[in-house]
Amino acid sequence: NSLMILLKREGITAKQQSPITVYFEGENVGEYFADILIEDKIILELKSGENIVAAHRAQTLNYLKATGLNLAIILNFGKERLEYERLVV
């Protein structure tokens, strides 16, 4: 919620828990709810763990492929300092 306030303050359009329709071979196979969707172009995945791990990367890459978006950023707030990774397909 705090991040949403900061994004709004900066004039960045963002939607929290935004539904994204997922397609497979042109067929609607369900919905994924992005933690935060920025400008309908970038997925922000929010985590709170010891580290960003391979499972987080795989999950996020699957979201990118399924939605047709090209950029996602994983933010991990579980460490003393913010950890992040940028994923591009």
C-alpha cells in the first residue's frame, strides 16, 4: 500500500492486484493477479523472504510469457536492504 502511495505521488499509473487475462494458443485459460501493474506494461512482483530464488524468477517469467508483457521487476522486502531483479523476455 505504501508503494502505491509513492507511485501515485510520482504520477505513475499503477493498479494493485490487477487481473491479467492469460492466453494459451489464443484461448483464455484464466486470470493472473499482478501484485502491481505499472502503466499496463510492467509487472511488479512483491516478495518478503530471505532471497529472491529460482522459483520466484520462474513464476515471474511465466507471467511475462503468458501475458505478452516484456518486463517484470521482483522486489524483495524481506532483507535489511531492498533486493530486486529485472526480468526481460
